[in-house]
Amino acid sequence: MTEAGPPVQDPLLSLAALARVSGDDDPYLAYEQGESWFFARGALARITVGRTHLHYTCGTDRKDIPWHDRPLPALAGLLAALPVEDWRVYGTACFELAHAQQQDTDRDFLDRTLHRPLLHLFVPHEEVRLTPAGTLLRASDPHRLSRLAEQLRTPPAPPLTPPPMPWPEPPADPSYTAAVRAAVDGIRAGALQKVVLSRKVPVGFAVDFPATYVTGRRANSPARSFLLRLGETEATGFSPETVVEVTPDGTVRTQPLAGTRARPADPGAAAALREVLRHDGKEIVEHAISVRAAYEELAALGAPGSTHVTEYMTVRERGSVQHLASTVEARLPAPLTCWDAFAALFPAVTASGIPKAAAYPWIRRLEGEERGLYAGAVLTAASDGSLDAALVLRSVFQEGDRTWVQAGAGIVADSRPERETEETREKLASVAPYLVPRPSASTCPAAPAPACPAATP
């Protein structure tokens, strides 16, 4: 059942307020997509992808479906049979879904990923869509619809109490610079062309995620933003690019961003660094090979002759940094679905490497642990064939008593470890200064930084 209403004054505050009043047992996900803001809460149906099975629950109906070769074709079939009219799913894809898609045979590594689903989707009991034209509420029963409408009518609380915590400059990380050197050696030896290596920085206090979403979004200019509590994970982030966008008519689009410089508050300094970015040989090469890889992925999927670059090597501002940006589009031929497009483009080439399959063991070895949601996707998909997946970067994460931020850099043959380390600091500055501590929360244990042994896979 549905209810329509007038537009809200501030969608960001409204979604953060809905998240704050959500019950502890209710999963929720807020998602900004252009001028549309979505909020989903409660699981009417849930689908998770594990290492060997898809797990489905809808009321009393429960299924465990083995998948073979790759899980996403089985997922598409399960979604097509959902007993919900005009459904929309929301959820997350962990970076390690890529290993399942590639039929990874590293059993020790796969065993370490068993504690979280590779893909976690839910059809919500309650759903909100906010646009400049108005508000649309949807719920599975009258009580939920009435409660949702009342919560949305309640004026949102001011977002800046308490203020963000001061964020010190992240310390030097010799293990990360050693990992970059090892990757450069591998690239120069011909093992691969590019690999994106990330590092975690622990946060020593419990984070107020709705407040952080508001303060961080005010300071950023993302392609997408999100706030979620799903399973054991809480996260909020300000995604600089999409992994894939699929429209109901079958247009497929991806937006690779690669090549980075800081974006200082001073306009003159930002403009000077923009020119440095536009003429830096290493950044241009990194971007060009990323666009070529995205083009090849779409060309292999799209209708013959439909793949084209609609935007090439412009500069896009994303919070504390600016990137070289391009857009590649294609047409999805029948009988392929949006999940075929997602499978072809996930994970984003700008957060993995080139070739992707060659990059995975380097990431696994040099980062030292699984990435989880980092460099994965937050996504929504609908029964009309549409899908929108945001690349999970510029984010803060919490699992249990561990809270952290994470950032990476694209490593190519001409990379310098000191510059790549500085790039991670520039990206962390899009999130870390806006972390709001949870009121009256005690300091939580800091997550240990992962070891980054400079070893060849």
C-alpha cells in the first residue's frame, strides 16, 4: 500500500532522522541517486549469497539454493519469481563477490570470508522515495504505513550535536609504501598493468552514523551517497562514481574515475592542482587504461555497435579531491538483464586493477585481509529491470567493536610510493574530518592496521 505527499524541505535530514528512529533489529538503507532519495527499512524478503548457496527468506518461505560456476545468474532467476508486486531491492555487494565470480580456488582466503554474505539484498517492509516533485511512501501493512508517515512528518533534529571529532593526520605507514613498491615491481615485470591498493586507518571512537552522514554529505559532492545498517555492518559514504547504472529501457552506463589530486578550499590552489592533474603523465595513463578496460567490458556485453564513450577525461570534483572522469555507455541486448551488466562491471576497474583477475591475488596478498564492503557496491534494483550500484569509497565502516576508514590508490608502472600514500591521505580527508562520535559512547578499541607484506603472489 502507498501514500503520496508533498516534497520535504531537506531530504538528507529526513532520511537521517528515519535511520535514527529505526529499531535495533530492523535493517535499513538510505540511498541518494541524483534528485531522488530512497529509504528502505525492515526485511519483507531477504536474499544473501554465500560461498556455495543463495539463501532466501520471505515470511515462512525459506530456500537454500546451490549456485554453480557463478552466483548472479541464479540470483536473477530468484528475483524474477519474487511474490511482491513492483518490488525494489536494496543491499550491498562485498568486494569478495568478485572472487566468487572468478571461481577463485584459494580455499584459505575464501574461508576467511564466511562471516559475511558476499551479496545481501532485501525487499523492505517500508520504503520512502523523496523527489523535488513529492514524497511516495510504501509499506507492507497499514500500521507500518501510518507509522512511517508520522515519522516523516516529525521535524528532523539539528544534525550537528555533537560536532565532529578533530582528525589527526594519519601516521606514516611503511607497510603500505612497501606494498606499493612490490606492486610497481610486478607491473614492470609484466604481471599486470594496474592494481589498486588500499589501507585501513582505525577510528578510536564509536561513530554516530546518521549524524556523520549529514555532516559528511554537507561537505562532499558525491555521485551517490548512502547510510546503512545491514547484518553486522554499519556504514555511511559519499561515493565518487557508479559501478554500473542500468535503465528500464536497457541503457547501461559506467563512470570510471581514475587520476587524483587534492582539492584545497582555496579556489586558486585547487585550480592549480587541476592543471597538474590534467597534464600528469602517470595520472593520464592510469585513467586511459581504466577507460579502455571499462569500454572492453561493456563492448563484450552490449549490443553490437552500441558501446561508446560519451565523456572523456574531464575533471570532476569530489569533496577533498578532484578526479579525471569519463563515461561509457552501451545498450543491453535481450535476453540479458541488469544482473548480467552488474556481473560484467563488478568490481569497478578503478578499485581493483587491470586485468582484474590478475589484480585479485595482488590485492589479497599485499593488503593482507578481505576488503568486505570497501570497493564493493551499495545498490538498488527494481522489477522494471533497472539497477543502480554505487562504488563504496570515501566511507566509514563499523563491524562489532571495529570502526575504520579506508582509502586506496591506483598503482601503475610510474607510481611513486610517497605520492600514492599522499593520495590516500587526500581521499581520507573527504570522510575522516566529518566523523561524529556517538553521544555518551565510550572509546571503542581501534582496529589494528592490516599487515602489508611486500611479497609477490
